[in-house]
Amino acid sequence: MQPLIHKASVNLTTDKLPKSASPGDAVTLYLQNDGRVIATYMAPSRLPFGLGRPVELILGYLGRQATEILRPALERYAHLRVRIVEIEPAYLSSSGNASLFISVWGDPTILLSAQPLYQIFTRSRINDGPSPKGEE
């Protein structure tokens, strides 16, 4: 595995981040039907002794550049390792909004296989039909 994205910001949909989230925790990415990539976090159960189920919380959406980079891998259901890199609480940020950053690791060949490295067929005059008179 190699880093595909070292640090990408998540456009948060909520004002508060889960208190259990910390750097190094796993995040799951899903490709939505509208083309956006959603980031979710599995918060552990708040019941004592580990009783209950973990809850999947929607953190937010990735930006346009990160979405374009990761779209081929998510369309092919590639194995990606997504972790929280940095969390900035709202009371520490100058803008007053919380921010979250993730890193994405995976096999870079899955990103390259989506686009052909070279064009197989080139346009040539041999394959073209006769041109109409007056055009060359």
C-alpha cells in the first residue's frame, strides 16, 4: 500500500465531531449515486462493558479533487485504508468551525487502470471515408 492522498479535508455535515474519534481511527468511504464521496465513522457503543452495537455516523463529504482521485478505486470496490490524520475542534480553530482531515492509502495501479496509458487506435486518413468535395 502506498499513500494515494496524504491529507484531505472532509466537508463536515455536522457541527460536532464524535468525542470518541481520534487520529488513527478508521474511516469508511462510500461513492454516492450523485457522484459525491461520503465519509463515515464507526462510533463504539456507549453502553458499559461493550454491550450494544457500534453506530455508523456520517462525517461529511470529500472535496472535488479528492473525489476525482478516488472515484476509480471506489467504483471498483478496491481495498483502501482510510484513517483520521488530524482533528481540529471548533474552539481551537480561528474560523470557529471544526475540521477533520483524512489520509487514504491503497494500490496506485487501480487509479491508473481507469485511464488508458496510451491510445490504442489513432485517427488516420486511411480509415476515413472519402471527403466531400471542397473539404480537405
